[in-house]
Amino acid sequence: MIRAAWLLPGVFVLACEREVPHVDDPYNIVVNGEEMSQTDFINKYCTGKEKDSTCSKVLDAAVKSLMDRARPSQRRMN
């Protein structure tokens, strides 16, 4: 049990030190040729790195997408 306690801080340090990859389109994220959701990208690369420019772009895009989905469309209102 003690060994597991030593391992966990190392795992967290590795996760926090992961570099944030460049994203061309924050609405359609592709990392190393694989598509990724905005939420997955934020969880994987941006925890503790909110000031990173790529993380900011993806977070802004995710908030905008969420707000767009929450607004009633003009078609439904008419």
C-alpha cells in the first residue's frame, strides 16, 4: 500500500507537465491525427494550465458551443 502512495504523486506530476499541443481549430480538435472532443482536450492537457493560449482558445470555443446549444433557435420560436 505504501508503494502505491509513492506512485500517485509521480503520476500527477507527469500529467501536469504534459505539453499542450497546438490546435488549428478549437471547434474540431485533432491531436496527433486523432479527433478529440473539447472536454477531453481540456481534461487531458489543460488542467492547471488555464493561462495557456491554446487552452484558452479551446475553453472559449467550448463555452460558446455550450451557449449556442442552450439558446432556443429562431426556427423553434416562430
